[in-house]
Amino acid sequence: NAGVTQTPKFQVLKTGQSMTLQCAQDMNHNSMYWYRQDPGMGLRLIYYSASEGTTDKGEVPNGYNVSRLNKREFSLRLESAAPSQTSVYFCASITGPSGETQYFGPGTRLLVL
Amino acid sequence: GENVEQHPSTLSVQEGDSAVIKCTYSDSASNYFPWYKQELGKGPQLIIDIRSNVGEKKDQRIAVTLNKTAKHFSLHITETQPEDSAVYFCAASKGYSSASKIIFGSGTRLSIRP
């Protein structure tokens, strides 16, 4: 199993450009999550998908959209990137009998100029 | 809403000594407390977790304690080794039905001095 994979690993954008961050998991997990990680602020939830076909806002959803393409894939889109969106983005999925253990991807480092 | 405070933000210990990281949470309904280790350039990885019906849990050199009354929980690493150097995050949640609300602390950068 590859676990949780993310592409790209690193991206530089200019203000106003758009891009989609891709995430896929091969563990047959139902729930998937997008977080951003900024220095000194831990991980903050952007959007999550409790199951295929559903998505909900997290703590910091403004400026982002998501698509749960199928059970495996959960993408994050920036329609018009802003410097404030410079961050490291992590995708995660949940497993376990009580569904609480999160597995994280390796992250996408995004720089918006 | 739920808030998780984590201290210290940085910690340096001599190899072989113990390291302790502390977290407090605000929502008394929280019942699941995982700890994650994040190595440079990688995503966080679960190292240990504890549920509210347990006061302490141990796994080899790492242990976690929970004080529900005081709403704080701690990570203890004994006999520290160079490979323990990483950023550690605590988190709190109300369980699977509220999996969306896993709240993370701000992280502790642990450095092990040789």
C-alpha cells in the first residue's frame, strides 16, 4: 500500500493563479481531510469529506474548494491564489474501529508570490 | 470552540534524558487524544493515543497521561535517542462522530543533544 499520496510536492504560483492539489489513498478509508500547516500554528482543517459524495467546511475554508472525486481521491482547489495561502498542505484519511486514527500524506509545499 | 494549548514550543534535552510535552484542552466533551510525530519534510505520524476512559498508556519508551479533571494530557519520552528529534503535535477530539473536529496543538520542536 502506498498509503496517502499527494501531488505535487512543491509548487510556486503567482497571485491570482489557480491550481489543484491532488490527494489519493489506497486504504479504502471513508473520510478524507485537507489541512494547512503554518509555522507556530499547528494543523488547521480546511475541508473534509466524511464519505464519498459529501464535503464540509473546516476551520479555514475561505479561498478553497474541494472535490471528492471517488472514494480514493480528494482534491483541493485554489481558484485565485493569494500570498496568505502560502503554506504546507496535508491530506489525511481516517481508519480504525472507531475511525479516529488519521494517516497523513507527505504534504505539498505551496509558495504564492 | 475547542482549543488545545501545547507547551513548550521548543525543547532540547541531552540524549538519554527524558522529555515531557504538555497539552491542555478546553472542551470537556473531548474523549480522544492522539500524539503525532512529524519529521522534517514528512507528514505527521501517529505515535500514541489515549482515550478518556484511561489515565495512562505506555508503548516502549513513550507514554501518555491524561488528567480529565484538569483537562490536560502529557507525552513522556524516556531514554531519548537522536531519532526522537522531530516536531510533536498533540490533538483532541470528540471521537468518530465528530472526526472533523480534531483540534491540534501548535507543536513542540524536540531536539536531542548528543
